[in-house]
Amino acid sequence: MDGYMEKGSGDHTCKTSVIGGIKWKKVYIRTFGCTYNLADSQKLGQVLEHQQCTIVNDPDQADVVIVNTCTVIGSTERKVLREIRALCHLTLYVTGCMAVVQKDVILSVCNARFIHP
């Protein structure tokens, strides 16, 4: 993870530090996909803990939800979109390969913020 997120949609995006926006929060991380994504989520959790965040096991206990996505298999993509849609009422960040190659699809179901892997 490069530690930056994009906020906004279309051609008007700005890069800001993801750590600054999530510092001192309770964070739930949901991971889909391969071993690389699992390791990436663990690293992200460690970085957030160093920023005084608390990692929680329930999205309803979180101030912020991060969904680490995968776009390799169609059934996983559909699960990711269902999860994002279900979590849309929360402060939601999306990362992983789907956030890079299918940003428009994600924005069609939810106004999420993006963390570039």
C-alpha cells in the first residue's frame, strides 16, 4: 500500500494521506481474494495500529470500514459488490485490485473512498 487515498469521483480527485483520515479510529478490515490480499490487510492493520487505531472484528463497532477487494473471479466480484452495498451506510474505504480496475463499478453501488494498493 502506498498510504494514499483518492477522494471524489470523475476527473476531480485529490490525493491525501489515508493515515491522517483514519487516525485514532476503530477500523474493521474485510479482505477478499488471495494470500497477497490477506498479507496486505495485515500490513495495513499494523500501520493503523501504530496510528492509534483499534482493529475490530465487527463492522457495526467500527468508525471506518476498509474492504480489500479482488477481481480475479466473477463470483468474488459479486460478493465484494454485495458487501460494499451492505456497508455503504458506514465510512467506507476500498482498496485492492478491484478498486483500481473497476472503480466506476464500485462507485455505482456506493460513494466509497479509495486506497490505492
